[in-house]
Amino acid sequence: MSLTVKIGEAKARFSELIAKAEAGEEIIIARGHEPVARLVRLPRPDALPAVVAEVKAARAGRAATRPEELMAWRDEGRR
């Protein structure tokens, strides 16, 4: 879930918006109607092993990715 606020409102509610970001909410800060910044929680350094384990579990049983596939994904959409 994300919340969009204008710069002036973000300045007035900064502590509240930081608390919301800490709780996992994404805060978009806009100048007028144009989004210019995003306030999100930084990943915790101790969360990395859990993320790696989650990715490994999702990849379990799948064939290894070939270098040709990686290059095709990298070049996808390029001219």
C-alpha cells in the first residue's frame, strides 16, 4: 500500500510518515501532482539470509539458468 503526500504535508508530518515507512508502507512525495521521491523502509542487514533462503526455495527443482538466457534477459528491449 502506498500513500502520496505533497512536500509541505510531508514536512509537517515527517515523524508520522517515518513511522509508516518503518511499518512497511511506501510514501510517495509529490511536488504538485508530480511524484518526486519515495520514502520506504531500508532492508535490515540481518534479513538478507532469510531473503536468500526464500529465493533458493523458489528456485528449487528448476533447471539452472544458462548464460545465454541471462544475456537475452539483459539485452531484452535494447536496440
